[in-house]
Amino acid sequence: MTGTIVNTCTILAGSVIGSIFKKGIREEQQHALYTAMGLAAAGLGINAVVQNMPDSRYPVLFIVSLALGSLIGNWIDLDGRFRKLTEKLSMGQLSKGLSTGILLFCIGTLSILGPIQSALYGDHTYLFTNATLDFVTSMVLASTYGIGMALTAGVLFCWQGAIYGAALLLGNFMTAEMMTELSIVGGFLIASSGLSILNIKDCKTMNMLPSLVIPLCFCWIMEFFSK
């Protein structure tokens, strides 16, 4: 749980700092911070793809996963539902900040893959990167909505803790092969998040989240029929 604890603490710290310097973070400074975080996310995603691609047993699986997952996500319209939920929950100023913060911190590739990597391999890289991104985001949000943004830290801890616990329970079913294929697809999604943060291309990464399920299902099926 080290990565999740660090991630939680960075949101708390960002919220405190942002509330202290309320309205003190100028728009150009916010853009500079988001540009840096976007580049970091894009680089991390590309690195995950490059590292895991040579070990893939199914070289075209990531293409099928991204295509099929994107079709499913667009059909369900995850991105549209996300926006509607944010608008629905955004009644007051703090409520708007909390709903936006919770969804941004929890519903992301790093926040989903991070606890899995941490539970199965003790690798906190994704969570530490997510912690840095969340630190900047919480600081900017708190500069607008106040110290109440610190409440999102508790929600994130419960969310990532639940994923961490589920990964530990299902650890025997998660093979190295599955994690390789999952990491490739996840790498592309992390890179797409970076492109969105940089305003290069709105990839609607949320609509692509079902892509993470495809390689797991495929590997389980292949393993079942190989027995």
C-alpha cells in the first residue's frame, strides 16, 4: 500500500498548499504545470509500451484491445456519462470541486493499473507518477475551491485500496503474460492521457478504458483451452 499512501498524502499536501496560496497560482503557471505533467504521462506511457512489447506473445492483441475497447466505451459513452455526472454533482462551488477531483483522481489508467502493479510486483512507479500528477491537480483545484478538496484523498485511498486488495486476492489468476499484455494497452492509454493534458489531441481516454479488460479475457481464454 506504499504507493497508495504516498498518492493520498500528495493530494492532502496539494490541497493544503493550494488553499494557502488561494488564487495565487496564476493561469500561466497552471498551464506550465499541466504541460510538465502531460509530458511526464506521455513519456511514462511510451516507456511502458517499449518495455513490454518485446515480451508480448500476441503482437496484434493491443490493436484489437484498443479498437474493441474503444468501440465498447463509445457505445456505453463513458466520457459523456462522466461529464454528465460531474455536472449533476456540481451544485455548489465545493461540490463542483469535489466531484471533479474525485473523478479525475480515481477514474484514470494510472489509478487503476498502479495498485495492481503495486500488489503483484511491489512496483510503485505508476502510483508515484499518479501521485505527482494528483499533487499538481489538487493544488490547482484547492486554489479555487479551498481546503475542502482534501476530502478527495480519503475517497482515493478507499478506491485504490479496494483495487489493491482485489489484485492480491486474484493474484494467482494474474499471470506474467497477462500483465505484459495489460501493461502494453495501459501504456497506450497513459500516453493518450498525456496527449489530452497537453491539448494535442482529446483522445477521450475514458471511452478507451474497456480496452484494459480485453487482454485479460483473451489470456484467460487461451490459458483455459491450452490445458
